[in-house]
Amino acid sequence: MQKTLQLLAAGTAGAVLLHWLGVPAGLYIGAMLSVATLKLLRPRLGEAPAALKLIGGALLGTAVGSTFNRPLLARMGSLLLPTLGATLAIILVSTGLGWLLSRLTGLDLATALFSLTPGGVAEMVATAQDTTADITAVATLQLLRLASVLLLAPAIIDWLFSGRG
């Protein structure tokens, strides 16, 4: 129980700090980075208990599900076809890149696919957890992907919309 409390304390501290600093997705990134750092410093802590993972998944699902409402769903009707088309394109590109990453690095295909699939870090890790994927690799590569997007996207958007693009 003490190890679980240490993991929770580290995760909460990291989440609160990065959220307070205004880092996008700071709750997720802060919790993951602080727990990963603690685990590197104290490997004997082990993994979070299965019950904590279940509770975390249920809380995440509840938080996302609570954002749905009728006006939102009505507005989404007009976006259905473009969204399906874009989703199919993203799936095809992610699958191709995941296959390439797997071939070039020796990562198993499931890990490579979940590592490159766009989505929330927590959601991709949670989904990967129900497969044979290496969730540590998925979390690490997803964090790198997210950090790259957060660092590069503002500059790219600024360049595209400033008349230079």
C-alpha cells in the first residue's frame, strides 16, 4: 500500500505542477513524467496495482463521457462525413508509419501502431494496455509525439497563417 501511495503522490504532484504551469495536457504529462522519474530513481516500487488502473480508466472514461450533450451531437451531424474521411486517412497513414517504425526498429507492430496513432497520451496507453503492446514504449513515444506537436504546431500554424505559407 505504501508503494501505491508513493506512486499516487508523485503522479498527483507532477500533474498539479504542470497543470499550474499551463502546460497543455499537463495533468497527464506531469503525472507520467513524475511517476516515471520516481520509478527510475526507485525501481523497487513496481507497477501500480490493477485496481488503480481500473479506477483510472473508469475516471478517464467518465470525464470524457460527461462532456457529451445534445447540442454537441446535433452540431456533429454536419461534420460526420468529413470526420470519417479524415479518420480513415489518419488510420491509413498511422498504420503505414507504424508498420515502417516496426520494421526499422524491431518494435512489435502493436507497440509501433499505438505509439504513432494520434490521440491523447492517456487514451492510447489505456487502449494499448488491453493488447500485447509495450505500454512503457507507447507512453514514451506518445509523449515524444505530443511534445513535438506542442513545440512545432504553433510555429507551423503561425507560418501558414501569417501570409508566408
